[in-house]
Amino acid sequence: MLSGTWSRWQRFRVDNELAHLFLHSPVAIVSALVATLAVLAALLAPVISPFDPYDIGGIDLLDSLLPPAWTPEGDARFPIGTDDQGRDLYSAILYGLRLSLLVGVLSVSFAALLGVTLGLIAGWFGGWVDALVMRIADVQLALPAILTALLVDGIARGILPDGSHDRLMLVVLTVAIGLSLWVDFARTARASTLVEKRKEYVQAAIIMGMHPLKILTRHVLPNILGPLLVILTIDLAVAILLEATLSFLGVGVPPNQPSLGTLIEIGTGYLFSGEWWIVLFPALALVTLIVSVNVLGDFLRDVFDPRLR
Amino acid sequence: MTAFIARRLLQAVFVMLVVSLIAFALFRFVGDPVAQMVGQETSLADQARLRASMGLDDPVLVQYGRFLQRLVTADFGYSYRTRQAITEMILSRAPATIELGFVSLLVSLIIGVPAGIYTAIRKHGVLANAILILTLVGISVPTFVIGIGLITVFGVQLGWLPTFGRGDTVALGGWNTNFLTLDGWRSILMPALTLGVYQLTLTMRLVRAEMQGVLKSDFIRFARARGIDYSSLYLNHALRNTLVPVITIVGLQFGGVIAFSIVTEAVFQWPGLGLLFLDSIRYVDIPVMSTYLVLIALMFVTINLLVDLSYALIDPRVRLPGKGS
Amino acid sequence: MTADTLLEVRGLTVSFTTRFGEFTAVEGIDLSVAAGSIHGLVGESGAGKSTIGAAIMGLLPTSGRIAAGSVTLAGLPLQDLDDAAWHRLRGSRVSMIFQDPQTSLNPLIRIGDQLVETIRQHADIDEDDARRRAIALLDETGIHDAATRIDDYPHQFSGGMRQRVVIALALCTDPELIIADEPTTALDVAVQQQILDLLKRLVAERQIGVILITHDIGVIVETSDRVTVLRHGRVVESGPTQRVLGSPAADYTRALMAAVPRMETRLPRFRGILDDVSADLAGPDVRQASVADGFRVTGASAELASDWLLRARDDAGAAHDVTRDGALLEIDELSVTFGARGGGWFGIGRRDGVQALRNVTLSLAAGTTLGVVGESGSGKSTLAKAITGLVDPSSGAMRFDAATLPPGGTRRRDHASRRRIQLIFQDPYASLDSRFTVERILAEPVRHYGHATNRSEVRRLVASMLELVEMPQSALRKYPHQFSGGQRQRVAVARALLARPELLIADEPTSALDVSVQAQILNLLRDLQDSFGLSMLFISHDLAVVRQIADTVAVLKDGDLVEFAPNERFFAAAEAPYSRYLLSETPSLAGLDGGTVH
């Protein structure tokens, strides 16, 4: 619609609706920055953190319960204090972020893979396949996310022999949280597939005699990515929240690899005796992370939902 | 419409069957029931006899049948950990959770629905934006963090409210209630708020999203073109169409409330079903776990069914046959 | 301004604030409506007709505003009113009705309640009186059994009835002016005629003024006393309908009228229409450079594509039995049943099927066009779906080139008919994958059918075909959303041709297009048929279009074949009562004096 004298960058900004809206929304930019920072911190944790909180040998119990460095009793080595075991809180938070993000991303990926595949198949083939997938989803929906996660966790505890439980914790958590979230992806993928299937370009491909798998991967999947991306971001926030909750309840990550939830749980025990920093900083980190992911999810949802424009 | 109801009923039954199957599988195959029940000194022979007398050697299908039968008669067995009858445990702890859930649901609806409507109508405005930001925080802060926050402020710093337990309750028949004593109300306040915040935020966002969609529709435009009063437009026309899907969501909210009560009960040491379940996870108390599973599923399924039925009652397109165009 | 001028619009300019800057949708509009008359506002898409209607009602979206000009309703200036003041006028003095009766009514409220509420909004009467008035109104708008039906919900009415309810709702407050924005576009031709008659009667009886916004010239001729022709937000011409449309002064109006398909005679081509492809692009600020920018693929030209297709035709011709009697496609007692909902949940929720087609027998001679015409629900699209294999027939047979055409379910993916029969769809927006470049879209059939494998060869072929359908070769690099509806349909035609088909099925290919663009596309299809001997099955609800393009005509009604006859015989003297009914209900331009027929 406009003249061709614009530079390629200008045209990209305007033609690409998503980019345009993003760059004009300060909120989206800020939260994207925050999220990026969190990811970087998580990835670089081993490099940038002064201590390794998992290294039992490096922790001195005498250093426990030290307040942040700017208080009179604080120690300059530990910028925001230490926990009850003498772990540097700053390092613990960095590693905790890493763990939270890791579990979050893994479980959401698992849920997405499972859910999108099932949703695509159910939407495309219809009939008994669709009915089956939907019934399974119904069962899943009868059990809220926390319950599923807790159940899978509990079952794992019951089945796995004692030693390996801790080592396999990551897998168990991924499966537990993933299983509670796949239905979101499946339903969205199915609904979108049904819509695209009716569209004439897909009908044209069917008439041409294209193989269904080819149609699904070439035509349908790229066109349903929008809503799926929204679900991905939202569910990432939920996954992080679930992991934190499970760890807080003591049934998440193993105790010697604290995630943000574990740290908060430890801190709760010290609320009444005045060691406020053990709860506050991990809580802040956790909330900031989830808020930024949610804001991004909201932004994406506004972009992709034609109704709300 | 009868076909609609029948189909939904069948769906409900199917789900319950599958869930009961999972519960049964849990019971039977995770851990060893006999090993849980006996001490270390019991001889293998005695164990074998115990096993036989419990019917654990019968074919799986028979055991499943027996399991179903017991479920239907509300005979849930005994806890591995406390040796108490599970039915008793549930009955004694249910009131705590139900009352908690009820109050938080009330809170979330009373605040959430009007807030959602308001922010949908007033799209730009200081209050609207403030509410939106608050809700963003509301769904991002984990329930336990809210609980801890409230405890810190109102319990530790200000000392106004008790930080754990149910407080004084009054027994009405078999039901212990918080609602009749001041201490009871003080005790339930923070947990209910904690639980309610997340639900509130969800409700508000959903109501807002639905209403915004409705406000863009053609029939609202036409009503506006006829000069229908704005307040009637919003509250009579738009709201009516918004509430239909919102009812579904509210129904699910109630389920969510019960589910999230697990966390809240943990933070506040609230002696309800959630805490019971949590303990059962920690101690791998299989009978309690599987009972809880079945009960929650039943509750969800029932709520879903009721919601669908109410849909049928409210939406005339489902109730009465149409002409189509 | 004469004594009975209801609405006077002078120099109206409406602009919108978009993220591209300030956009002027309409400029300098002059318009006047007298009481007891209908003023038609006609134009193609992007002309700004709906914007004018919304501006008069004060219903512009928040990004729009009246930048200049005046709107006066019986002496009262409207343009500077605030929303509250305007809202008081809405319904009581000016009312508006919209296109889609399905979405215009609140599905959850009984129509009686909606009527009563509207009445009581503007008049201080009690509920019983309001209800009586509502019943009287429903009667007036032709709803039978008004006293009982007043308590029904919207979905219990059919499309035409619903639009009557909408009209009743617009009238119940006794407004002086009604703005009708495409009120009959979503309705079948017969129902459309009834609604238009209703409007004319109401205007005469109540002496109200109506602005009728539409893109359909036939509707204007039937109803409007005066007409204003709009293009790109400006008035091209205005005056009494007979004069403006019968002997147009402006070039655009002349070209527009030349593009309208007539029923009276069949012309070999639409002549004197807007030939410029850029006429198709929205907005007057479009740079022509994007259309003819000199981008060419080496060796690609329309001739190349033309030769390629001619060779295919010769190959096909040589492979056939010369004594074939010429029927390329034969449909024999074909029936299709739909929607028998299987099972649901263990048999509950099973629905009896709807018979979309019932024992239909047709044939299409090679190199000719068969026009299949019918209203919605007649089964015409189902026919296309059955032939292309999207839907399975429940009984009957299909034969293509004397060989049995297997039903879709059993048709192999590499069956020759999948190449030889190609389908062009109605919706130009959904028929192309919006994530593919035009090149990739067009390359798909080329590669799939193995016409070329080498990348540059494919490219050359694709670019040539684009030129053959009168698109610039540079379109290769662009995405569908960068093109208008007509241009996308050209791409769709190119895609079909790149399969080297013998039969083209066109399912309402121009129904979603503007009249000028429709004429261009129809010309294109005819040229292609003449050059390459393509056979065509042309499906439409528009008899006038079928008159121009089809050699034989088949009429479908509710799945039954009502008549099957050659073009001239059908339009001179149709035999079946339903055919005659359809012919009489189609708005005709014959009423124009000195029509611009060449």
C-alpha cells in the first residue's frame, strides 16, 4: 500500500506486524530484556557465580545465616547473605534460576511435542482418532496440574529404588509437569488444525493428491504456529510456577540442588527469627522471572488474537 | 438436547472409569500392600497367607471389580501411614477444605467479575491499567509466595492474624466450622485470600477477554445504532453473552481452588484434604493418594457436567431447534 | 436544500489515524436524501461507502473522525455532536441496518424483548403497549404469525426472516432516515427481492429516507431513485439513477456499467471495462511502479507458457480416441448425502444425513463451459467437491474422458484425474497459503506433477504463467497478502494452469470480487478457454454471470437438477417453473433507458 522508497529496514518494521507492535510496546521490550537477562544468568551461572552452591566441600557451616553485605553483620564475600547451610545466596539464586528455567523449558517442550502431535493428528484425521485423543484429554483435564504433577512424582517415589530417585529427579519432574500441560497444546493445535483444514489452500493440496503428512508439515503446521507460540509462553510461566511449588512442598528437586522454590521453603523456616533475606531474594527472582514470561505471553496473545485488535 | 445430555453423561462415566483404573493400578502395582502393612518379623508364610486373604492373588480383573465396588460404596480402605479408615479421615478433614475453598471462590468472584467487566469497558484509564498490572502480578506470584508474604506482614510484623492452623472451630453435628467464631474468621482470612488471589486474577482476565470479544460483535453494534442506553448495552446485552462462557470457567475455578488448596494448606498448616494428600505423597501412602485422586476427579467431572447442563439451559440455541439460514 | 430534504451532506471528509499516518478514507462527499426516497450509494471495495454510513450515524471507530464538511439532518447539524448527543439521535431519528442478519441479533434474547426494549428506549409507553406495537411491526415487515413468533429466538428464523426482524427493529422507533449497509448481500436472490420490495413499500408508506449502500448495480437499479457512484473515497458521479447508470457521463461509471453482466444478450467479451490491473489495487496513492517494474526472469514470457499449454493440449488430443462423442465429463444419477453423524458416543447423537445432491445427471462437452447455477443449499459446491474427490458420492457414477472417475475415498493419490481436473475456489484469501511466496505456491503443482524439476526451469515456467494471467513477473517474490482479491484469483488460475489441466472447475470464482475485477477475470477465463481448448464447469449463484460465460446451463434446487439446457434456449424460454422464478427474481438492468450495451 505504501511507496517503495522506504529502506528495507523500514519496510520490515512496517510489513512485519509482530515486529512493529513489539518495538512500539515498551512493556514488551522491557520484559523481553528481563527474560533474556534471566536466561543469560542461568546459562552463565557456573561462570559468573562466585561460589558453587552444590559443592559440599566449599561450604562452611560457620558461614551460615549471614545477612546481606550492606548490613553491619554482613560479609563482603556474600553480597546478599547466606542460607542455613552457609551457601552463598547470590550463587544459589543463580543456580536456582538455572534449574527453574531448565525444568520449565524441558517440561514445556515435552508438553508441546506431545500435545501438538496429538492435536494435529486428532484435528486432521477426525473420527475415532479424534475421539480417542479427546477422551484422553478429558481424563487429563479432570485432574488439575498440581495434582498430576504431584501424583507422577509420588508414583516415581514409590517405584524407583531409593538411590536413583534423586538422579532421575529431572526426568521425573519434566514428565510430571509436562503431563499436566500437554492438553493446552493439544486443544489449541487441534482447533487450529480444524480451521486450517477447511481452508481452500489445504483443500487444494488434498485434491492434488499430496500426502497428508506432507500437507501437515508443509502447510498446516507453519500456519498454526501463532496461537501455539502464545500457549508456549504462558505454559512456560506455569511450568516454572509448578516446579517452584513442587520444590517448595519438598517433592521437587533434590535438596542438595536447590531451586528457587527450595530456597524459599528454607527461608520460610527463618522468617520468624528475623533472617528475612533467605526468603526475600529468591522470591523476588522467581516473581520477576515469571512476570516477564507472562508479559511476553500476554503481548503475543494480543498480537495473534484478531478479536482483540 | 437429550442427546447432548446423554453424551455428556457417558463422557463423565468414561472418565471416572479411567481414573478409577489409574487409582486401582496405583493401589495394586505401586509398592507392595502387604509389605506396608506388616512388620519386619512376619514370616513369609504369614505374608503369603495375608496376601491370599486380602484377595491379592485373584485375577486382576476380579480385583478391579472389587475395587470399583468398594469405591461405589465409599469404602476407601485404610491408610498405610496412620492405619485409620480413610473414609473417616476424609470426612473429618473435608469441612476445612470446603470452607476454605468456598470463601476464596466467593472472594474471587465478587472482585474478579466486576473488575473484569470494568476493565473491558474502560479500556484506557488509570484505574483500569492499575488493575491490569495487579492481575499480571497476581498470576505470576506463586500461591505460596503470596501466603508467605501475607504471613510476614499480618502475622509476623503486625501480629494481627494467626499464622497457622484453623483456630477455634464450632462443631455442628459432624461438621467443624470456622464461621461461627471470631478466631475462626481471623484464621481463615489469610489462607482464603492467598488461595483467592490466583483465582481472582484468572477470573478477571477471562471475563475481560470474553467481554471485549462480545463488545466487538455485530449485535452490539446494531444495538448501539438503535440508541440503546450504554448501561443497558453493557450490563444487559454484553454481560449476558459474556457470562455464558464465563460460567464454564467459573466451574473449573472451583476445581482449581480445591487443587491449589494443597499449597495453601501447606503454607498455613491448614488441616484439610490438601495437607492430607501432601502427606500421603511424602510417605507414599498409596491408598490415600488413590482415594484423593478418585475424589478430585469425581468432583471435576461433576462440576463439568453441571456446567454443561447449565449451558444447555442458558443458551437457547442448544435448548431449541433452529431454522438455520 | 428543498423543503423535504431530509439529509444534506456537504464536503464530507473522513480520516483515520493509522500507524502508517493519517489516512483519508473519503473526501469532499456531497449527498442529499429526500423524504420518501431511496438514495443508492454504490462503489467497489475501498470506495468508502460504509465509512460514509458510519460517519452519518456517528459510529466511526475511535481512530476515525470527520475532518471536514457538514452533515445536516432536517436542518440539525450532526458533524460536531458529541457521542452522548448523537446517541440520543440514534434510533429515534436515524437508524442503521447491517449486512449479516445472522450476527446482527443478540442470540440469547427473544426478539420480542429486543423489540420492546428498543421501543421503550425512545418512547415513554408501558410494556404491553410496546409489545402490541412490536407485533404490529413484525406484521408490517411480513413475519407471519407475528403474535406467536414474537417470543422466538433469532436462531429460530431463517436468513430472510431474520433480516425482516432487523428491519422491524430499525423501524420500531419511527426514525426519519435509515442507512442500510449491504442489507441483502448475504441473502439468496429470491429473498433479496422480497427484502428490497419491503424496503420500497416502507419508504413509500412512511415517507422515510433510505441510504442504500451496496456494490450490486442490479439492486440499485431496482430500488434507488438517485444514485451516487463512489471510487477511492470520492464522488465520481451522482444524480437520478436512470441518467447516471443509463447514460453515464464519467468514464469510470461507463466502465463500471460495461462490467456488469447482462441477462439480455450474451457477449463474447466484456468490453470497455477497466482494463488497468492497477484499478484493482486499493487506495489512490499506489505507485504504479510496483505493477510494471520491469523485473523479468530470463527467458520467461507469456508466449512460453502459451506454447507449453498448447503442447499439452495437442498431446492430450492425440492420446484420445477421435471418435469420442465430445463429452469430457459425464455425471450419472449422482447423489451425495451429508452429515450423517457417525456414532458420536456409542450411537447417541447420530444425525440423519442431508441429501445435498439427488440423482443429478449432467454432461460437459470438451472445450465448452457448463454453468451450474443455484441458490445456497442447492448442492452446486457439493458437485464440485464430488468431482474433485473431496466428498464421496453415496450413489451414481462419474466419468471423465470416458473412464470411470472413482469416488474420492478410493481415488489414488496419483490418479491422472487429479492433474487433469483443477479447481478454482471462491475465496481468494483462503485459497493461497499465506506463508508461501507466490513462486512457491505456483511451483508446487509444477514439481508435484513432475512438469519440471530443475530450479531455474521451474522458475521460468512459473514466471511465464504469471505473465499469461496478466500479472507482473515480480509477483514471484511477494506474498499473497500483498495482493488484492482479483490478483490472487489470477494467481489461483495460474496455479491451476500449471498442472496442465483439461477441465477447470470454477466454484464461484468471482463472487467475492468487485464487478470490474469480475469482468476482467471472466474475460481471462474465456480467453484461456478459447486459446487452449479448456473445458470449464462454472458454478455461480448469479444468473447474469452464467448468461455471459456458459454454453450450457444447469439449474440446481435443493439437490435436484431442475433444468439442463443450452444458454440461448434457457434464457429465451426456460421450461421449469423454478428456472423462470429465478430468472424473474434476478435484478435486471433492462429498466435503464439507453443502456450501455454495445
